[in-house]
Amino acid sequence: MKKSLGAKPLVYPTPVFLVASYNEDGSANVMNAAWGGICSSDPVSVAVSIRPQRHTFANIVARGAFTINIPNVKQAAVADYFGLVSGRDCDKIKNSEMAVEKAEFVDAPVLVECPLVLECRLAAQHQLGVHTQFIGEVADVKIEDYCLNENGTADIRLVDPLLFAPGNSAYFAVGDFVGKAFALGCRVGEAG
């Protein structure tokens, strides 16, 4: 029997997005945001929800761009750090010793050590309660060579993305392979 937990932000898993933007003075800033995901396949777009009080909020509005940097499990401590302090109070990039470079297609920084990066142009924003959902149209995706399988496609096990579990405020890794999507369910309901 299922137990009611009430209205809670509880979806498993949620991605750990390191949202990078430029400050007003041109320095790089990054925050940890877990409220996000793919929201369109054409045009390719991702959504990330950020509170207006966050330093990154004003940066995205001013520059019209941001990057989504996907950290791997080994980067859990630095990813968590990016969610603990504000870029208003310190230089998070310098303190983390993460290398940054300018994105190729948008006016935002890239975290060099993250295995997967989405360069996004701000396409829309929607006020939703205490958050604003930023829709970023993906201008390009960058992935480390070591994260590609023998067919040249991204392999989630090689990216080893850090996942967040909002129900218990914990980080996790990807689990075992279960089956091929768009194939596993093909025989469900067939007479056997």
C-alpha cells in the first residue's frame, strides 16, 4: 500500500546540473541546481529552475546564456560546494580550483573537468512559484572522448553522472543496465 507524503519535490533521480554563467564583471560563476531536465527535442532544449534571489539568476538574464555542466561522481564534493556558497560572497571557481574556458557558441563559461557540457541560449523563462524556469535552447553539446562507447555515442556509465535524491538530500551514482529502451516493452501484452 502506498503512503501519502503530501506535495513534495520528489522525483527520482534528479540530475546534478552545474549551471555556469558570467558575472557582470566577466568572471565565471557556477551554481548547483537539481531542478531541471530535457524539455524539448525540437528545438533541443533543457529547463532549469532557479530562484530569483540566486546570483546566477541575474547573470543568465543579463547574458541570455548559460551552460549546463554535468559532473561525474568523483566531482561530488566540488559539485556540492557550488550549492553551498554564493558567488556574491566569494570566487567559487577559484576556491574550487576548477578550470573554466569560454563556451564556443554562447556567452557563458564551461567547466573544463566536467565530462558533459550543454551550451544554452536563453529561449524563454517562466515564473513558477518561488522559482523561475529558464529554458535553454541547446547550441552545442560537448563530451569527453572517454565517455563515448565503441559506436561513438555517449555512454552513461562512462560519463558517470552525479545524481541527486531530493527525498533524503543525498548524491548517488548510476546503477546497472536494465534493458534497451524502445525495445524492452515490445512484447508486453502479446499472447504467449
